[in-house]
Amino acid sequence: MGSVVRLYGKRESPQAYALRDYLQRSDIPFEWVELRDNEQARAELGLDSVDDARLPICIFPDGTRMERPTVRQVTEKLGWFRNPSRSEYDVAIYGAGPAGLSAAVYAASEGLKTAVIERFAIGGQASTSPKIENYLGFPQGISGAELAERARGQALRFGAEILLHRTGVRGEFLAGRGIGYLDDGTKIIARASVCATGVEYRRLNLPNEDRLFGAGVYYGAGASEASLCSNEHVILVGAGNSSAQASLHLARYAAKVTIVMRGDSLKANVSEYLVHRIQTTPNIEVVPNTVVAALHGDDRLQAVTLRNLKTGAERVVEVTSLFLCLGGVPNTQWAAEVGIARDEEGYLVTGPDLGRGGTLPHNWTLTREPYYLETNMPGVFAAGDVRHSSIKRIASAVGEGAMVVAFVHRYLAAG
């Protein structure tokens, strides 16, 4: 057998996309085999047609064949799914993006019993980036997936436990003890908690968007899809560093990449080195002052309607791949339910920002002021993109992940 996972299916299958995306983000070598006709389905898999309900199919290096597997089943097969080994931890970290992984490395290396709870893939949004070039120490750049995989191995080597495919549904935070209730019934008890859940991709909120997700509409940089866009015209929406880097990656494969943005110029939010590269890449065009107004297609995206914000003029562009890099919305509804302070956009408020109005929140019960990365719930901290006023950069998230552990130590020592 080969040494990589082989994934078979139709390109327009959302289930196949979910598996491609997960394998790519998890830095698992895999080969995607697109089934184009019934004859190929019969020859390669013994199926009657490309519409067989057993698709997509995963074949692993040991010969195991999984039909229509879930991401969790693939995770279990890879040996990455585990249950907590302890009844109680020193610190529970929610989210395994750069901030959460950094916190895990520092906490575990300093002797804290550490659990990391992640609902999907290691690395968060960073793992979708095809190349990160401005992260210290990697002059040639590194993919987000590889960086995340290195951090995962580092955290595990120091003894952190990473619990994948678990979503926190609610929490209870008492003096010196936090309890996280997960969606599969698991209960995580810890003396301190760190929220590093990052942000959800912002959506267009258009009809057909949910139906076409994974079938031509993709959130993020689409590292798993770029090579499948050979000789196509693709549209990418967004005007930040992540979308700029994605456009350059896509331009290596696609015939044409169109960047659609609300603003007047990329220079407002994109690093100068990326702006220069985009300007000198002949198959990238930038369309300013424009939004996607409609999505067209039944089983797969076929076209989009673009609207000029200044003139109101609309035009339909035939395209089968649309990548949305629209920034994010913090995933903090759980925090509101337990009384943790959020700002008007939903980000968690920490440290000095809690007392900006002159008084601390009524449910802060201690005589000391909150530590810099501590929420208004003693012993509950926040790090990375989910935090109010954080700098949305990987290096900043990693720094906050390291910093938060110092405050966790202080809190535990005072407890």
C-alpha cells in the first residue's frame, strides 16, 4: 500500500471537502482522487456510479477502507482521538490555535497538568494559511499546517493532553475550580481556564451560502483547494494579509484570481511586501469598492453577482470557486451565559480594560485587580484573537499564549 491516505469522491461533495480540509490543516499527507465518471468509480472502487451513497471513500496506508467517514472517525483511525486521563487538571485550554498551543507548551513544560480542548483541527484559522512569511525564525516561510503540527508535537512531548473534536457547550466557574461540559458528555475540571477559541469566519449571509459551502464556497485561504483550481477563474473576497497570501498561492494554479474588496486599496490593511507581489503577479486582479451580492448554482457554485458599492451596478461572473477571507466573529456565546464580560462585538474583555469605566464588574469578588489577561471571572483567562484589543497576528497570539501561563501560575499560587 502507499504511504499516504487516499481520498476518493466528487469535487462538488461537501463531505469530501470537509475531509480534504481536515487532512490538509492537520498536515496529514493525502492524495485526492476526483471521480469523474462511472467507469472510473467501477475500476478504482468497485462502485456502480459516482453518485454512490458510500462516497467519499478513504483508504489508509494499512489498507483500511472507510466509506463516507466523518472527520471524527478519520481522527480516531489516525490515533489522534483520546479521552482525558485525569479527573482534574491544573489548567484547561479551550482552543488549539496558535495562542492555545503556545499556552499548552508553556504550561506543560512548567509542570502544570494541562488539557487542550479543540473542536476541529489543530492550528485554528492559521492552519488554513498556505504560507506564513512574517513569523519570526522562518525566513523562507512555513505553512500554517506545518507550524501547527510542530506545536502539537511540542505540547505532547511536554505532557499536555489534546482532546480533539470536543466542543464546550457550557461552563461553571467557581472559586478555584472551573468545569467545562463538552458536547459528548465529557466533563473537564480544572483549577484555571484559558479561552483561546479564536474567531469564526465571517459569512456573507446570502441565500444558498450554507448549501454551497464545500461545493464551491469556502471559508479561509483554501489551502486544500488551490491545486484543484488549475486553469480556472477564482474569486477571493477580503483585503487582509491572509487573503493576500491566499491570492498569491491560488495564482500559482488558477488561470485568474480576482480579489473583491469593499475598500479603495489593499494598502490600508495588507503588508507592503504582499501588496507589491500582488501588483506584479499578472493573473491577479483587484476589484475595489465591490461586494458579492448573490450566489448562483444548485449542487455546485456556478456564478456570483458582483455589486459596485459606488455606482450600484451589478454584473454576473461565472466562477466555480469562491474563497471568503472576511475576518472573524468571536465564538463567545458561552461566555455571555456565565457572566463573563464581552465588548459590543463579542470579544472577551480582560485586565485593565475591565475597569475602564472606573469600576470593575459587579461579579469581580477579589480585592486585587484582574491580571492582564484575566477576565472578570477569577481564574478564567483569555488569549489570542478572542480577546478584546488583541493584535490579530500569529506572533501576538503565540506571545499571549506564553504570557497567560505566567498569570495562571500567579493565580494558582495565590489560591
